[in-house]
Amino acid sequence: WKGSRRVMATGHRPVMLERAVDVLGLAPEDSVVDATFGGGGHSRLILAGLGPGGSLVGIDRDPEAAGRASDLLEDPRFEFVSGSYDLALWAMVEEGRSADAILFDLGLSSFQVDEPGRGFSYVGEGPLDMRMDPRSGMTAADFLNTVDVRELSKVLSEYGDVPRGEAGRVAREVVRRRPLAVTTDLYEAVRAAVGWKERGGNPAKRIFQAVRVRVNDELGSLSRALEASERLLVPGGRLVVITFHSGEDRLVKRFISGREGRCVCPPELPVCVCGAKPVFRRGEVLTPSRLEIEENPRSASARLRAAIRTAEPPVDDG
């Protein structure tokens, strides 16, 4: 987790670091986007492999990420954008820019998880915040103190893979205990509702994940960002996405498969008349090695999906 020489400066080692950069298949002169800069581990390795004519844009909505990128700004090939990746990528589209490779690493960095003041973790007490950008938007406390039982139960099921019965019990307990102010308030509500399980890990993990995903509109942002990536990538450009929960992974999988140009004509037709043309060709699907999971248990749920952009025009979702 913290032992790589390449990322010692940041104290955070991204999951599948070298493998993700390998799958990007970079050439020395490529234009690359690291859409989730985080601690900069991927960006530093990407820059090490680019030549003088290459370029890298790092994006992160966490205000503290800008400080972690400050040393890289001395490199003329590097540009940092502070903001959400969907808005940043669409701004690049509107500016007429293009990219040879785009990387998303959707996991929280250890900086966010291990800082109690951010409210992402149930391990230590902190304000019930959970915003990726603490400067704007609804906090987790705002959401939990106003949402109704039915909507909260749905959020827990869809974004945290929490079984429906368990989600309903947690939702009712949260509403009963309102107002919630700190992370331990939510943690204690979870424990009161569902107790403790010997297997499957701490049930609070999925509850906190679901609330975080909802507060930050993570799936909506990802969907919009993938659509922008489709327009930014040049023919032959590579898309690599590392996900950490099933909702993200399903969204990425459906996005790629929906653009693989599969024929939807009735089977009785002798030839294809639907004009199916692939916008992406599906690439590798990777998971962390056993050694990496042993060294960093947080990596266990990670899945890497890759795709290659074809020369076909983007799908018109409008």
C-alpha cells in the first residue's frame, strides 16, 4: 500500500499501478488524461514513460489534490485541472482537444479514507461529510437527515449492494435516530439495525459506500465522463477504468458493450441491416494479483476494464 519507491512521495500506492499503465499502451508522444489524479501515482508513472512531445492532464475534484500535484507542475508536459472529471472532460471536448489514452481509477485514495475530518470512514469519528469536494454540495448528514425511508433503502441497495431487508432495517434506524451529525452516529445506527457479521466484513462498509456514492453523484458523473471520453479519444485511443464496486463495474461494462456494434437484427434476416458499427473494441479485464490483495486488502474488489476506440463517430445519446 505504501511501499512503492515510485510513489513514496505521496504515501499512496494505486491499485494495479503498473498493470494499468501497461494496458494504456503509451507511445512517447501520446496525449494522456489521468481523470482521477488522487495522490498522483499513475500520473508520475505515465510521465516517466512519455517523451518530450507527450502530455498529461491530471484531474481531481478534491481540493487537496492540487497540493499533491504541485511538484509535477514543474514538468511542462503536465497540466492539472481542479474539478469534477465529467465537467473537465466535457470542457476538453468543447475546446476541440483530443486524447490518445484516458485512465479512471475510481477508488478513494488513502488520503481521503484515513482522514477522519472527511467523514469517509467508520473507523474514526469525524463530521458526516463524505463530499469529494468539501467546498460544495450536500453533505452526508444533509442527505441522511432529510431522505425518507423508502429512498434511503433504495440507495443502500443500489449503491452498496445491501440486501433489501437489511437496507430497510438500516434506513428505518437512521430515520429513528435523526439528526445524525458524525460518522459514529451512522455506524451505531448500522450496528443497531443489523448487528455484527462474522463473515462478509463489517456491514457499515457498504452503508458508508452507498451514502458516499449518492452524495457525490458518482455514477451519474461517471456516465457523463465516459460519454465525454468517447468523444475525446482518437481512433486507436485507449480507455482504462478501474472500479471498486459492482455499480461502477456494471456501468462501465454496459457502456463498453453498448458500443461494441453488436447486430440487433432479427435472426431470420440473412444479412445485417441495422448498420451495427463498433465505437469501442473490448479489451482486457484484470483483477489484482493474490500478492497485491495480501499487501493491500482494500484492492480485493478492484476490476480493470479496457477498451480501444475505433474510427466510428460517437454514439448520439440525445
